[in-house]
Amino acid sequence: MAEGPDGGWVIDETVSGSINLDERKSLGQWLREPLLGNWDTLVVPEQDRVTRDDIHWWVFVGRLMEWGKRLVVLDDPGLDLSTPNGRMIAGIKATQAANYRKDVQKKLINAKAEYVKDGRYVGGHWPFGYRAVPREGQEGWERVIDPVSSKWVREAVDRILDEENPGSTQSVVKDWTKRGIPTAREWQAKNTPPKPGTKPKEPKGYKWQATSLQRVLLSPNLLGLGTWQGELVRKDGLPVQFAEAIISPAEALELRERILNNGKKRRGIRSNRSPLLGVVYCSCGSPMTYKHYKRPDKKYQYYRCCRVANEFTGCPKKARMWPLDVVYSYLEELFLSELGDEPYQKHKFVPGVNHYPEIQTLTEAIENLAENLGELPKGSRAARAAMEKMAEYEKKLDELEAQPVTPSRVVSTPTGKTFRDIWEGMETWDERGAFLARAHVMCVFAGTQTNPDVTLKWPDDLLGRVTRAVPMSV
Ligand SMILES: [Zn+2]
């Protein structure tokens, strides 16, 4: 703030102390003619507000003396630039401030990388399907599944992985453009509150491109895994989970296959729908696929060992066909008898708390100040300032160190539903088939229809797998 003879004030609160004084709009004009002659005292709340750069500080002090102006620093009323001692103390403070700023910048970058390793959000683009929210009861931000855009991601995945009529990214993009589905950037812009005091920006219109959708669909972010500057984030060698996954690992692999081999492999793909592909198996170990044929009176639908069609080898178990309704009723019965009464608990990923980066930063800051302190005159104003700062850091350090380190974990919350409700909530066999495949449930059909031997093979960690496989829509 600069005080004019008529009590005029320049208020410059929002400008960072790292911006050169002459370059600050409101203040700069007072440092030049014709306004230069109109004031004699510059009042600032803290010395930091003048500049955090020590060189600028010395230059500025030199000019003030040349002009015969006074400087009043409100938090340091004893500051006196008219004596050599006063100028020296002010200079040391400025040097300290400059050191501190450079240090902070370096540490900020390091701390960001550490935060990312904790699955935290440090700014930048939201992965499509997720949004950033303040962490509950803690400082900082995290990403969670966005209820709206995750549905669009799900829709694109389901359309591209559709067995009967697999869509291309191009066809999804065409349809999304028609429907006005916002791009990742538009969605983020629309859902981010504007900075206080600024006009909400109308986001620039971006358009979906096949390549941008592909980037979204191939990103490990959809598995809830973090990336930092284009690379998968790892901690102790393990990929870091920042939120729940939107797609399963099996779907991620399939998407990769479909998108990267777009067109090449697809031409030979079965046009028959086999929603239970990967779920139902022949006793020879081969998957069964869906077949159908029409007779004037009836449409026949069934599953059959995929090796039957091979005229040379055939199925070594001489497997027969299994009518669709028989396959369905076996699967339903076996699934419900095992899991029907099992309560379904939602799994929620809770990122851990670890203040290590902040602790590290503060410890280094204290060491740095202690080193500087040795060079300051005992009992001087500058020494006192450094000691106060150290005490403040130590207090904060004690607080942080007293907080427990908790690892990231998954918490289960009861939903009041059983797996029977989940099963019945899925309306089509496409959904149930995809669910069973995600859960790694296998059903082996041996024997004949009149003398059947049908067994369900459950994966290890059955409950965990079926829980993770439950579609978000249920
Ligand atoms: Zn077979």
C-alpha cells in the first residue's frame, strides 16, 4: 500500500511478493513520475509483501533512499532504513525470504510427486469418469468416481465390447457428438466452481475425437490406477490405486485388443452372441459358444463346445449341445444356491494418510534455519525471527508426527442386499454373463442332458471377486 498526501491508498493484496514491484499494476505507477512526487511513505503489512527476492529488495531500498521516501513495515515497527544497522537487518530478512521461496518451490514439486504416490489429487486434468473432491476430514483433494461421466465411460466400454455388434470408437464419438456428451475438459470446466471474484468462464467448445476417446479408454485410470506425467505411478513397485475402478482388468485387456487391432481382427469375429463366453465350458476344457438355427416352427438356441465345429479333431469328449434355457437354469440354480443368501457389501477404497512428505519438508526447513541462525548476531532481530519460525515449525512437526500413518485400505459397508437381489437386479443374460465372467466363475457341462454332470468352479477369494464384479448400475 502506498499512502498519498491526500490519503490515497494503493491496495495490492492479491499480488504475489515474487512479482517485481514495477510490474505490479497499481503500485508501479506510484514509483514513476508524475505520481512519484505525490507520496512520502510506503506502508506494507509485512516485508515479504514488498518483494521476496533479495536482489529486488536491495535495489528497492536504494531507490527509496535516493528519492528520500520512508518505508513502514507494520509487523516490524522498529525497521529503520535510515541507519546502516537497520538496512542490514532488513537485508538479512529479505535474503531469508528469498531462500525460503526457492526452497518452497523445489519442495512443492517433490511433495507433489509424493502426494501422487498416496493416490492424492494435485491438480490438472480429471481422468474422464472421475472428479476431484476435497478429502473428507483431511487436507487436500482426492479423486472419486463421477456419477455422471463414469456412466458415459461405461456406455462406451459396453458398446465397444458388445459381442453381437461391437462398436468402434468412431461410432461412439459420432453418437456422443450428436447427443452433446461433453468432453473431459468441458465436463471438468463445467463442474469446477469458478475462483472467487472471477466471472465463470464459458468453456471453450472441444469436440470428441476417436483418438481422444481411445486415450480415455486405454488409460490405466479406468482401473483406478494413478498416472503422473504419462507414466503409471508406483509405490514400492506397486501401481497406486487412487479410486475405485470403473472397468475390470479383463475388460481393460479386451479394450486394448479391440482398439489397437481395430478392424484387423474384428472381421473374422463371430457374429453370434455368446454372452456366456468364458463362463460355460465343455468337459474337454474348451469354451462353449452360442449357436442357433431356425426351423419353420421353432428357433433353436444352444451352447456347444467350440471344438465340435472342427471337422478334423472335433471335441474329444464327443460333447452334445446344451439348450439355452437349460444352460441358464443350471447357472442360476448353482449361483443362487451358493451365494443367494450371502449379504452384498459395497467395497469402498479409502486412501491412506501419511504425513511423511510434510514432515520431511519441515525437518529440512528447520535444519536450514538452524544453519542460518549460526551466522546471525546473537539476540538480533533477524535471529529472533528465525527462532520464532523454527518454533512454529517444530510445533507443527510435533502435531504431524503424533498423527498415525494409515495405509490405504478397502472398507466394506453393508447394503442390506443379498447376492440374490444383485442377480435379480441384472435384467439380461448379457449382464449376468459379463458379471460371471468378471467374477471368474466357470461352469463345466459334462455328461448328457438326460444324465448331466454340471459343476460350477468358484474362484479363490470368491466373495471378493463377485463383489468387485457387481456392475455399477445395480
Ligand atoms: Zn469339448
